[in-house]
Amino acid sequence: MKFPRRQRDPVEVNLTPLIDVVFLLLIFFMVSTTFAPRQALELSLPAGDHAARLESSPVTLVVTRDGTYRLDAQALASRDALHRALAQHADAAREQGLVIEADGRATHAAVVAALDQAAALNIRQVRIATRPSAASQPQTETP
């Protein structure tokens, strides 16, 4: 006896909902991710034994090894340019503070010039960034 075979519909996978979900995830991660505007500078910060971490994100001024300044990824070659750039961020620096990240090999005069420009703009909360020294790191013993 011959049984009649039923025609089966071809199996199709609908990828439209999957693509929608992938795009939604992509949009979510793009919106929720914060990108640091920092440039990759090779700074060798001086060591400090009594350094404390900051809770807020203050205005950061970078003093490079050759004495140039960088504020918000903007290179500043002269002290006048530094004064103008700090004047633009003076309100934020007065509220949150100013952190000077000076290279350990930068001249003392370049750091003092940055401090002088901050004082001229009435910025009183100034900190100098350091890295923890090897002596202040907790020592772990190996068996």
C-alpha cells in the first residue's frame, strides 16, 4: 500500500527580530559607554608616599617633559595660550579643583608657571598628581 506523502513547507528562519535585538544592543552600548578624551602621553609621574585618590574628576593640566602644556587634548605651547585655556575652564577648576600631571623630568619652571597661571585666575584647589611609591605598596610574601 502506498501512503501519500504530505507536502512540508520549507523551514525558514526569520532573522529580522534577531537583527533588531543586535542593533538595540549596539545602540545601548554606544550610548552607555564613556570614552576618555585622554591622549596617550608618556608621563613619568614622580612617586609620592602619601597620595590620596580623588573622588571627583577635576580639570587636569598636563605638563610634558619638554615643558609644553596640554589641557583637554589641546596642546598649549606658550604661557599666554595656557592662560587663555585655563580661563575657559576656570569656573570648573574653582569648583572641582585643578590637577597638574607633571612629568617627573619636566622643569620646575614649567610647573611653577602652571601654578602661577592658576593663582592668577583665583584657582585655589590645586593638586599635583603622583604615582604610589614602591615603599608605600603593600608587600606580599610568596611561599
